[in-house]
Amino acid sequence: MALRRLQQLEKGLLRQPEKADKYQKIIDGYLDQGFARRLPEEELLKYHPRRWYLPHHGVTNPHKPGKLRLVFDAAASSQGTSLNSELLVGPDMLLSLPGVLLRFREEAVAIVGDIEKMYHQVRVIPDDQPALSFFWRNLDLTKPPDAYNMTVTIFGARCSPASANYVLCKTAMDHQEDTVISRKAATAVQRNVYMDDLLRTEKTVADAIALRSEVTKLVSRGGFRLTKWRSNSEEVVLDVPEEERAGMDGPTENVLGCPWNSVEDTLGVRCVEVETSQHITKRRVVAIVARLFDPMGLVAPYSLQAKLLVQRLWAQGLG
């Protein structure tokens, strides 16, 4: 199954040289950084009860043009079994999204940071690494594929979110010092991080600068790197080393899926563009309603009208 999926992937990549080059660079980066390792022949000849080969593919994000992410398909099954069917999800350690966003509006000075490659900073114990095997041959179809192991948690495994969140919180608890600022930084990790994004507000610029510095040092003790810093305060941004600042095309950017204007310090909802020239079907109405992302219900009085329309369409039994 994994070999067949590799062949399908290769056909697609060979038709898109630019994407193929990015894909190869991702895997080369994994090897250089120790996130993956090539398996020697003698290791492959030994039986391992947890050896499992994962198909993989590239995923793009319309909000991040030009960026490619490699995702392992842990839900892909062979003879009725997949890696995800053998894994436990673990406790839901993800914070409430509306809660994180509301706390982001509490004080005057906002700071936003991103944990670089968060999943890949969490090491998988050696006995479990064979379950994260995959094939690759540098797009050279003339040779048999090589086998590799991921050594870190992956995108696609159902246990990865719980594992990564647990390790991040454990880092904060284990390495905090007995000072006010260190305890505040540990609290920020536990209450203001959603996935790999930190959203925090402080009363003053001085408080924001001090917290940004302390929380960066705190998580770095567990191998995590907080970077791509943004703020609604120019003083805070200037305190950040230039290479650690987020590259911005304008004042408005996405914060947990919501447009945040750092100059005006406004948080809103992205407008859903509707192609009125296309034929409006029941399926299209549902798709358009689903595209509106409004976790805090800011435009609920308006989006409710669309949801009621969907309800009426179904009640009328229209095709």
C-alpha cells in the first residue's frame, strides 16, 4: 500500500518540478535536523513487531502561498488496519479557541508568537519509531525505494496533538523558576497557547517585553523555539531581534484564523466571497455557510440568517 502510494505521489511530483524540489528539500531537512533517519539494510532484515510504513503527501495552505507541508497518512489502512486505529487519542489538552481569543483582548499590549516546527521538537521513543517508517528514493525511479524512520511526532497521527501539548506544558512546569516573571511565563504557556501559536496581552509595554523574553527562554529549555513575533506595539517589535520578527505584507494578518489588524488592534471575521455568476444550488449554499469562520460569534446575527436558509431548504425537500 505504501509503495503504491509512493508511485502515485512520484507521478504527480514529476509533473510539477517546483513542488518536487520543495518536497525533496523537506525530506533533506528532516534528515539534516535528525527528524528522520535512513534505515540500514541490516536493521530492515530484523523483524520488528511495530514496523509500519506510512504513505505521505504534500499539503498547501491558501493563506500561506508557496509553503508546502509534508503530512503522513496515518489513517491509511492495509488489510483493515491503520496506524491510527492502533493509537490512543490521549486527553484533549487543546485549550478553548474562544477562550484563547477572548484572553487575547483583555489588556492593551498584545504579543503573538509561533512555536517553530512544534511537533518535530517532540522525540518519539526508539521502540515506537519503527511505526513511523516511510519510503523515499529522491524521485529516482530507476532504483528501489529506501526505507526511513521518523524520530519525532508527525502530522497525521491521532496522538500527536496530545503528545506535543503535554510536552510543551511539562516543559513550562519543569523549568519555571521561583520568580514572578517565570511563573507568569509558565502560566502563559498553559493558558495562552493554541496549537503552536502564543497569544498574550499585557498592561504595559515593559510587561510585554519582559514576558516575551522570559517565555522564549522558558520553552527553549525544552527544545522549543518561539519566533515570528508580532505586536500592536512598535516598541515591543523593536525589542525583538530582526530575524525573530514575523514577515508581514500589511497591518492585517491571520491570528488563529481570524484577521487581526495590529495597527488598529481589531479582531474580526474574514468576508466570504461568493461567485454570483455560478448556479446557486443547495450544496453551494451549505458550502458557503461552512466557509465562514467565526469562533467568537461576532457576526452570528447575520450568519444565523444563512443557517436558517439552509434549514428551510432541507425542510422543503428540494433537490
